[in-house]
Amino acid sequence: MYHRFEENKYPSTNIRMSDFKEHLKIIQESGIEFVNPKNFEDQLKKNKLQRKILLTIDDGFLSFYKNAWPILKEKKIPFILFVSTREVGVFNYMTWDQIREISKEDFVEIGNHSHTHEYLVDESNKQIKEDISKSISIFEKNLGKNSAFFSYPFGEYSKDFKKIIKDFGFKYAFGQHSGVMDETKDFYELPRYPINEKYGEIKRFKSITKTLPFKYKKIVPDEKYLLQNKNPPKVEIEFYDNIKNIKSVGCYSNEGNKWRQSDIKFENSNKLVINISEKFVGERGRINCSLRDPSGFWRWLGIQFVIGEK
């Protein structure tokens, strides 16, 4: 997941074009296939041994249009561009004419990123519905249709938010928790690897291209919006039975606002309990679990909690 391109005064959301070009080269040389969003679900379910990447860009900054789009257009590299409708046409953002130009290509999808891009997860259901409804109306007016793809602002969602997105007719929704998509994932909380100047460093990017899905049956709690009386949560992951060396899994969390190795134990052969001893602080709590696969690659699973104010 990318945002800005060669806007170097915003390192937390920017990627340098020299690094972006190198990313594309690494993907090509690694034999990884780009997923066309036009047949996203079909590609997700078939040919599971083929390594694939879905390229997504959030926010619709003008720097994408000026710097990255010419390269992607020339190479016909598929991607989803998520736009927040309130920002279209304002300073430093793309216009609807530019978005329509891009949307004409058969390898491009324009995804919905809400209307306001506010912290909607903290708002009432009524306010969330009003925001999403307005974005859909603007999509239909300017593009002739809404998208099947949604990206949660800041990657933050709750059970209610997910249901609202589903009820509006979206088929897929993306967060910002790290991990690899596969057919077993909840289509309304799909993972992505955020890429910026720090996390787009070439060595790390190469390691991302060597991660595999970490398949699981269930994660408890299923509510990722944590009220204070539920913080810290008791986290349980029920994995599938056929994962090799599952007892070698390792997890890290940012409890107490400090990344540390998590206290974990297996209750049975495939049910992992993660004991979070300190409250998550700040806006988000994160847990990352990894397992080295016999292939030499790493299975990766990221969990993100939104920390409520109450």
C-alpha cells in the first residue's frame, strides 16, 4: 500500500521514486504476478502456488498521477487507486478528470476510501452511513458507478463499520494490518503491507516479497475496536490443522507502547493464546506473528486493534 510519490517532506506516507522503481524491478525479477483487480477474487482462489501482488494506492495524491502513473501505464501494471471524494480536486490531490482518465484502463480500479477520510471508526453508525452514502453518490455521478472495493480510513474498522460496508454492497474492504491475503481471509478485513520511506527500504521490501499467507480459522476477539474496559484483550488464534511446525510460531506486540516478544502458549495442537500483560496505548494496538516455512519463506499474520477513547 502506497500513498505519496517523491513528496520527500512526508516520509511517513511517501516513497522515493528510485525505491518505487526498484520495487517494481524486484517483483518482476522474482517472478511474482500482479493481480488485476477486475478478476480479484478469481485470482485469489485459483493457482494458489503462484506468488501474487495486489498493488494499492490510497488517497489519490497528485504526486501519484505525476510520478507513478506514467510508469504503471507504460508497463500496464494493475492497481487499485482508493480516493476520498471530499478531497478530489483540492490542492495536491487529483481531479475527477485525471481519475476518469486513469479509470479507462482495463487494469485499473478506482476504489472508495470514504467521503471525508475522518476517523470514522470513532463516529456513530449514523454518521458512518451518511459519509459512505455521500461517497457512493459522488462516485456514481463522476464515474457512473461505485466500486466493489473499499479502504478503511487509516485502516481502522469495527464490527459495525464492517457490517455497514457490507450492507452498502461492497465486496472487499482493506485495512492496514500487515499480512498476505488468501481465500480464507475475511473479505471485509483484508491485510496490506504499508510502504513508506522507512518500510519501503529495499532489504525490507525483498523480505515482504518472501512472505506467505498464515491461514487461520478464527481470531478472538473478532471485535477490533477496543473499549478501555476490554484493553488489554485476551487474544486467541485458531490455526488450520495442516500447518507445519506451528509450535515454532513467534509473536510480537506493542503493548505498553513498546514492541516486545509476546507471551504465548498453545491450548491444544492448533489454538494459540497470546497473553497481553499491559494495555495498548495510543490509537492502535498491534500484534504480528510469523512462522518460518520449510520453503525458507515466512508466514506472516498481523492483527490491528483500534483503541477507543471510552
